[in-house]
Amino acid sequence: MAKSLVIVESPAKAKTIEKFLGKNYVVKASVGHIIDLPKSKLGVDIDNNFEPQYITIRGKGPVLKEIKTLAKKSKNVYLATDPDREGEAISWHLARALGIEEDTSCRIEFNEITKTAITNAIKKPRAINRDLVDAQQARRVLDRLVGYQISPLLWKNVRKGLSAGRVQSVATKLIIDREEEIKNFKPEEYWSLNLNVENSKKEKFQVKFQIDNLGNKEIHSEKEVNRILNTVGDNKLTVTSVRKGEKKRNPNLPFTTSTLQQEAANKLGFSTRKTMSLAQQLYEGIDIGKEGTVGLITYIRTDSTRISNEATELVKKYINEVIGDKYGNKEAKNQKEAKSKKSVQDAHEAIRPTYVYKHPDIIKSSLTKDQHLLYKLIWERYVSSNMAPALYDTLSVDLNINEVIFKATGSRLKFDGFLKVYSYANTSENVDLPILNEGEKISILEKLPKQHYTQPPARYTEASLVRTMEELGIGRPSTYSPTISTILSRGYVEKEGKNLVATELGYIINEILEEYFSKVIDVNFTADLEQSLDHIEENGHDWKKLISEFYNEFHIMLVYAEEHMEQIDFVEESDEECKNCGAIMLIKHGRYGKFLACSNYPECEETKPFLHKIGVSCPKCEDGEVIERRSKKGRLFYGCSNFPKCRFVSWSRPIDKKCPQCNNILVHKKNKKSEKIMCSDKDCKYEYRIEN
């Protein structure tokens, strides 16, 4: 009896699915795209209505040949690539290569790799969705036209190996624009005023300034705070209002692609690339012992928070049976979108566990440490999203002294609700206040005026850049991670700690694109293009018309740039001399970053690695200098220029001062909450905070 052939993208997925389908099916992996635009040329026939010129990808010939052989012997052929535009396009290419008619019911899709989902999908094959395919073709051709026609101009006028992408260039621009905001930011002075107080029972608490006797709610200067302090004097405060209430804290919605990337970055410290790689492994299948290989989470590229009715019923049952029926969400509002978004396609569910009874601790031994951390995050977020809100008793107290109003607020958790499960939630909301009554007199123990300055906007991290791209409608769930990876690998942006900072090269490329291709990297224009791609998918709009309208404007910019773009000498002088001829060494940029080359080239071909010195002698060997280095994962650290002879390393930036207690070198350490100088010796406790 002839078997049926199922074609998927990934070998891991093939292994999982073959186990579910049994002996009457052969499951073969295409290993991603088999057919695509050629790498060696534009691959788009502009004069023939932008017809793409697809070829079999180099090295994929044997895979395609094997698939064709299997297809000829098979009773049925099912195309089971990922359930998105990209997956639909891969299925379309495969169908054409295998001679499958376009209206044939050969396409199957599923949101999770479980036995139920796979067997149900096999029963409901459909024809390939050409609207989805055309939306993907439009994106591919747009990106090819931009990348392959701007990049050669950058090679010619800046240096070889550069690239300009439609979305990556906008992401770089966002980072540079934020840097300009920070640079141009002018801090404004303001003051806070707190009082440490106690009641007649000697119970101490703190109150915050609310409004002064002139009706001002803000304090802008030392003069103003001193006037308020004089008005307050040393009298006692009087409790004028006591309000008791209840506050409800609702759980977060289940994860979309972008919220998963953000939360994994903020709570686990994962890059977007690492998060998506781990999530793909969990989706495609993990060997968990007796059950074999099982897909643990649903499809990972989604911008919807919707959950299927079946999954909702199962998680409700789990909550009632395992956690307790009082923790169930009676309102059940969290399965719907929090708000309507134009960009939400709602084609897939939110990211959730495929089977809620597989608690993270039960399968921990089958997962790597990082797989377990991500699965735990997804599992807890999903289960908690279906649970009851947490409830707090609240207390708000107004206190008056000479017509100056202070306020104290307190809250106490009385029902943990979803917090019982979601261990990643911030739970620092408990603030105890003593029992206070109207008319009660409160003594002032200490006045705490403090000067502050408004802070500039924070630099982008991977998480905040993803959030901004999503809010602005730039890219889609499948593009966030590769976009960030690209601008990092191209050297347009680098990481300083968790922050994304544009490099000199990034500034140069952005300046060129701003001058010659301003509309292409305009945020609103890019967002509008994304919506146009959505309209192709949803409503079957003519994709070649979209390309034509775009290219008419783009071609004018391209011709102008070809005629007017000037060559940029992207070379810096270093402070080092060539050991061969004594000429100044130049800082040049190669495939693997910066390096030093003799300015007498080609007469002198001396080169050496570029070392970014920080002006501090190595504390270990003394004849070396401390330089910036990068780990394999791109994290900045500091080491000796004499490596490997000297192996001094430090994650924190050394400064040219010694510890007054133990004489070891001091380091500068900075995080979101504080900035301090501390001793490099872990056993020495010397440190002092730097006040901003």
C-alpha cells in the first residue's frame, strides 16, 4: 500500500510528527526554503512587471530530488510547513516543483505539534492560500529591491560588505534618533519632600508632599522647598481623611511573540535571538522520556492573545483541580484581545503550553536549563492569565499642616490570585501603614527634601526596541529577532551591557540613507507598507501594483543617489606607528571588525589587531594595558592587551585608582538602579555610590 508523504521544514519537527502519524506516512523535512531568489543577482525582472526569478537554492538540489522521488511513489502529498506567510510561500514553491495543481487540497496547518492537532489537520487539507503567498512575495521583492540596489552604492562609496535593508535601516534609525534625544536632552530641576513621622503609639511611617498652601503640586527649586519647609515648621500634622478601599490587580494576557521576547529579555536576560531559538525547539519537539518527542508549546510567531475554546476549558479544569477553584477567573475576560489593534492578524493563538498538565517541574529533567526557564515563563504566564485577579486592601490618608497637604498610602495583599502561579510578577506592592483616625495628631521626626533632575529617555534594549517596533507597526512577529541580529552583525549597532548603541558606521550609513532615501527609512512610510502587505493577505490586493507604486518613487531616489552620492573616506588615524616603516597606522574596517593597517599601503602591508584602550594599566602584569573585548556572545568585558600571556579580565570597567583599603584596582559598575565605584576584590567590601 502506497504511503502518504508529509513535507515539513525542520528535521526535528519531522521526527515528532512521524511518531504521531504512524507507518502509513513518510515525513520529510525540506530544511527551510528549497526555492528562492538567487543570491548572486537582483532576481526581480523589473521590466516584466517585477516578476520574481526563482531558482533552486544552491545545495538543495539533492533534497528536492529526494522529495520528488518520494512524491511520485506516494498516495497523497501534504505540505505541512509553518502556519504563516513564510510557510505558505514554502508550500507554494514545493507544490509548483512537485507539479501539484494550485486548487488541490494539499496544504495542512496546525498551531501545535501534538497528536490531536496533527491527526485533525490531516483530515482537513485545503488549497494553498495565494493571498498569503502573494503577501510574502511582495515583502520578499520589496526587501530585495531595496537591499540589492542600495547596498552596491554603499560598497562603492563607503566600503565593501555593507548592506541596507528596508526594516533594519529603520531600526537603526530609531536607535540613532533616541541617541540624539539623549544628547539634546536638557534636564529640569525638581524636588521631592518626604517626612518621616510617628503617631502617638510610636508607630513610624513616611508621608509624601502632595500640595502646598498656594495650591502648587510640584516643587521646582530649593527656594520653593525651603518656603514649604518654613510653612510646615515643627508643628504636628493632622489626619484629615482616611479612605479604605480594595484594589484589583489583573493578570497579564498570554504571550505574543513580541511580549515573550520582551519578558524573556527583562526577566531571564535572553537576547531576542536566543529566545526565538529556544522557543522553536520547544515548539518542534523535545524528548521527554516515555512519551518520546513532544511539541511543548504552540506556534511561536503570533501577534494575537486569543486562546482556543478547547485550551481555555482545559486550563480552567487544571486551575480548579490543582490550584483551587477559588483561583479560577470567573470573568474569563483574559482570553480576548486587551484592545483592538489594526496589525493583529489573529491567525494563531497566543503562545501557550500544548498541554497544561505538563508542569515545568515535571519535565525539568528532560530540558536544558535555558529551555526549562523559557518553558516555565510561558507556562506560568498562560496559566496565570486564566486565574482570578490579586486583591489588595488599600489605605489612603491625607494629612494637613498649615494648609500643606501630605499623603500616605498603604496596601496589603489579601488574596494572591494569579500571583500564586506567576512567580515573575513584581510583588513589591505591600506597604504597611498603622491604623490612623481622622483628627489624629502625627509628629514629625525628620524632613527629607531631595533634589532631582529629569532624566533623558533610556537607550533602547532589545526588549524595548521590539516593543517600539510593534507599537509603530514596523515589521511583524517573524521579523523582530532577525532585524536586531542583522544590525548587530553588520556593526551598525553594538551592545553596551543591555543597551543598543549605534556605532560610527551606523551613523554614517544612517546619514547617507537620510540624505538620499529618506522616505524608505521613514517610520510612518514603513508602517504603511506593512499595512499594505496585510491588505494583500486579507483582501487579495494586487501585490505587483504595490511594488510598482513603491518602485516608481524609489527609482527616482536611486537615480539621484547614483549621480550625487560622494565617496566617504571611512578611515581613522590611530596614535600608533608602523613597526616596519614608522608611518601612522590607520584604523580600518574589515569583515571581522576594526583593524590597524599601515598608511603606506601598498608599499607597506603591515597590519595588526585594533585594541580599544581605556587608559588604565593592567593591574596584574603592569606592562600591559586594559582594553575592551567582546565575548563570543557579544558581551563587553575588559582584559589585558598581553593576553594570553596575562589573563586579567573584568566584567566591570576598571578605573585608574586603587582601593584605599586593600590596594586592588577599583571598577566602575552601573545598572538601572545605581552607579557606583567598588573594589575589584570580591572579598573587599569597599564601595561608594555615584549620585546623579
